Amino acid sequence: MPIYFKILRNGDDFSCTADNGPAFFVGRRVPYEGHIGLYNVFARSKLERLNYAASDFQQPHGFWATLIEPTAICEGLNFLTLNTYDNAALTFGFGQFAAHVPNGDFVKYFRALLGLSNAADYFPHLGVVDGRICLTDGSQPMPLEGDKTTQPLMNYLNPGLSEVQDSEVVAAAKFIHWTSSSADARVAQVTEMVAVFRTYMSNADSRVGINGCSGNLCCVIADILHQGRGGKGTTWPLIHQALKSARPYEALLAIGPPKFNSRKATLKKAIDARPEISAKRWSSAQKDFI
């Protein structure tokens, strides 16, 4: 049975109820580079603290659950993190999955959510048909995403960046309530984040060669790729140069402009606090850490 979401507004703060249950915080209306949208992680936010912890997901992910944790810390840790104010239209989760990338992390994560048994409670008009997220309430399924664009999906979730729309608030509330209420929905986030990091490692192995590299080096490489702080067209040359340097860990951490120094420091602290990361080595033959 589809859940009914009611919007509650207090100034710039938006909350919702689900089927007349307790109100929960969705986000605050904020301006950003000429856009207006929702954001929910800030000082004294009313957002539920539902944080990722590697220890909760050792099964079935093992070491990978630990490898993604430093980046999760850099992204704020909270499974419910949301923004709708930038060109991604909607970004969600502790890995900050962004809806604007075709076949990207958000799209794959949302496909997984729509495969859960309670998907129709949240998005009764959507389904995955032939591997694509589709509107399913017409005579024929209508794809909302493809290999070249996710614009229809972005429009469905957030119809405009000039002001906060009711449909934007409800879509955000659905992701938050679903993730808060369902362990399976949280598992879907973790599973996609691990898949993303596996892809980063595979790409790094083919582009610069990381066989035998310690886990701390690999963790920094993954974070660089996840944030995109290496710069367009320069990321792989910078990573290759860092790996060949006398102090590769420090050189990798230095990649990116000064405005990211706080993130770099947070990343280093998180990695150094987990010696099990440095103890592992990447094996090109096994395509995994050993």
C-alpha cells in the first residue's frame, strides 16, 4: 500500500509525516550558486543520526566495509544525507550518490531499491524494466534514465532548481523514511558503495598499476576518484606520479587544491586510525586485497 507523505513547513525547514506517523526532518531550504534546494546536514540539524559503521557490514563485505569507511567519514557518515540544490538534482546517502550520472552510483542504487519487496510503498509508479528505471503507470513503461542521460529521472525527483517544490520534498522524504525504516535499504547503499570502490580499484589497476600497493594508498586513490579532486584530465597522471614518488602516501594525500585540505586531513586521520587498512595489499591477479 503506498505511503502517504504530508509536508510540514516551519520557515525554511521542511519535515514530513508518513501515514500520519511521527514527523521527521527532511531538509532546510538553502541557496547555492544561484539555485535553491534542500540540505539536511548542518550544525544543530534535526536529522536523525543514522551513521555508517564498518563493523555493522563485515558480512558479506569483509575488508571492503572498512575500506569505504574513511570516505564515508569525509562525506559525513549519515545514511540520510541529502541535498537537492545543485546540478545533480538529488544527492543522497553516506556516499553522496548523485542522480545526474548515467549508469552512475545513484542510478544503480535506486535500481536496487526498486527491487526491494516494499518498493511500491514508496514509489508505486516506478519500476525497473529491462534494466532501466521506468514510469510504470502508463500503457507502456517509460524509461527515466539511459546510457546518455538521467534528465527525466532528475526531473521526476526534483522538477526545478529555482525553488523547493512539493514533489522534491516528498521524493526526499521517501528516501529518508525508507532508509531509516529498512535495513535492506541501508544494505543497498553499502552494497553500491562497495561496488563503486571495487570499480575504482579495477580502474586504478588498469590505468596506473597498483599490484602490491598497500590499502592506505588504495584508500586515498579511491577517495580522490570519489570526490573528483584530481582535476579533469589530470587525475591519473597525478596519481601515477604520486605512486612513483619517495613518499607515495603523502603525495597522494596532497592531490587536490587547498580548498580540500580539511577533507584530506580528515581522510588521513581516518585511515591512520585503522591500521588494518595499511596491512592489506592489492593483488592484480586476485582482483582483491590480500
